[in-house]
Amino acid sequence: MKLCAGTMIVCAMISLFPAASGAAPDDVAERRAEVVDAAARGVEALPLLQRALSDDSPMVRRAAIRGLISLGAPAEDAVGSALDNDDPLVRRAALMAVIGEPTAADLPRLETALKDEDASVREIAVRLLLAMEPATDRVVELLEMAEQDDAPRVHKPAGLRLAELDPEAVPFEVEPPDTVPLRERPEMADRINEIETVFEMRLPSEGWRFRTDTRQRGHREEWFAEDYDDSDDEWSDAEIETAWATGYVGVGWYRREIELPEHPEHIAAELLFEGVDESAWVWVNGEYVGGQDVGPGGWNRPFRVDVTDQLRWGDVNQITVRAMNTAAAGGIWRPITLEALAVE
């Protein structure tokens, strides 16, 4: 009998993994055990392991890629061929094994991986890009590509790395406002029940402009300024009272102009935010008026900001909100209400 791959054992085992799509009659557990046993024998199992990458069962294919990786250099080509395997876990393992310490020569493969349908493969590609030093223009381009990904585990590390690479980056800081909401003023401690709402206006849920800020540069570029132009394509139409883009984790900015009626008789005006996930900073007509930053627990916690001195009654007013979340959904997901208050 003519032998293949040097031994009768390997010939017999290869027959368990037909090239056609039809399933082998053997039980999946048995086929997987054969693959594991073969990998332990070393390089003579290479043909079997390659064939097993096409097995109908993901469990067999995953055992095969582990076996091929364990063979080292002799299996390099076979591992590379697994980069387009039907199983995302096989593709992920192959990507890590083939690239190892990434170099410029690996960038085409990383670009392909960033387009993979599976987020776990794209995540590995990003993490390999993060390890590349120096961060060349091409690396930055790929990070910018990853920055637009829908999956937080892909776009978040890419955005943070791009922020680190930005030579003009500055930390986000704001000065606390000079005023506080009426109910929080010391002189009102015994008069809370005397406060009445003389005017109330729920801000429209539609008509907002929104932009993500993965590199946290909005404060540096003054996206809160009253005369800032938010009409370009980087900004999109958005609604409040709903979570922002599904899956986005990080910072996002909202802007809208609100026209107010003539001045009502009042001693204080406040914006009531019923829920922002999870932190918020608010500007009115370009002036910072306060917000809330208590961490993840603030996602459903209402808060108020005093806007008595910033509002222009009988005119158009510009409102900007910088929101940040660190997990799951985010944004201004509950109503915002303007209240004019008086004391009985």
C-alpha cells in the first residue's frame, strides 16, 4: 500500500476529514480527540490538522488551529490559511499567531482583520495596532478606521490611543459655576415648600445636533461655543429622550437652539435633566452652567443647573450638553425641562 505523509497512521486519520462539505460519520468528540492526539505527535500530523480546518464542527476546527500553532514554523503557511476560516475563533487565533510582534509588513492583514464581521477579530487587530511603535501615518489611518467601529471594545481603545498620539491634547476641565439651583441655596433651607414653578417648558426631543468625541477634543475645539458651526458632516441630526448610537461608549456632544418667550416674573431659572447616562456638563449661550459627574450611578439620577443669568428671554438661546458613559447605552435619555421659579 502506498503511504501518504510518511505513515499509515496519518493516512488513516486524514480520511476522517473529507474535503467535501458532507459531514464525516464519526462523532464530533471522536474527531476532535483524533486531532488532539495527532497534534501531540508533532509535525507528521500537519496534513491531518490542515484538513481538519475544513471540518463541519467548530470544535474540531478549533482543536486543529491550536495544534497547528503548537507546531511552530513548519505550520506557518497552514496557520496563515486559517485567517479566512469560517469560524471567527479560528480566525482570531490565527491572527494572533501569524502576526505575533506586529511590523509594517503586517498592516495589510490588520486592515483586513479590521473589516472582519466578528468583533472579537477586529478587537485583536486593534490591540495589535496599539502595540506598534512608532505609530506611523499608516498605523494612525487604521486606528482612525477602528475608531468608527460600532463595537465599544474596538472603537474605545482606538480612540484613546489616538488621543494619546494627539500632540495638542489637553485634559477636560471646567470651572464650577458661581450659582447653584434655588433649592440648594442655604437661605432656602426652610422655604423649599414655598418655591413654585411659574413657567415650564419641556425642550423638544428632536432637532438636536450630535457628534461623538472619541478623542476627547471637543472641549479644546470649543464645541460648546455659542457661535460654533455644527452644520458640517461630522455632526448628525439626533433626538434626546433616547439612548445615543447603540454600543457607543465614550463622550458625545449635543447642541440645539431654543427660542424663549418674553421674560416671566421669576427669581430663578433652571434646567431640569431627568436622566443623562451617565455624566453631563452643560453650557448655555457659551457659558458653563454645571452638570453631574458621579460615575456610573448617575445614569438615572435627575439634576438641575441654574441658568438665571445666562438665558435671553424673548430670544434664541444655544444649549450644549457634553455627555459621557462608560458602559452600555448613553446620552440624554430622559426629558429636559426649563423652569422659571418664584417664592410665595
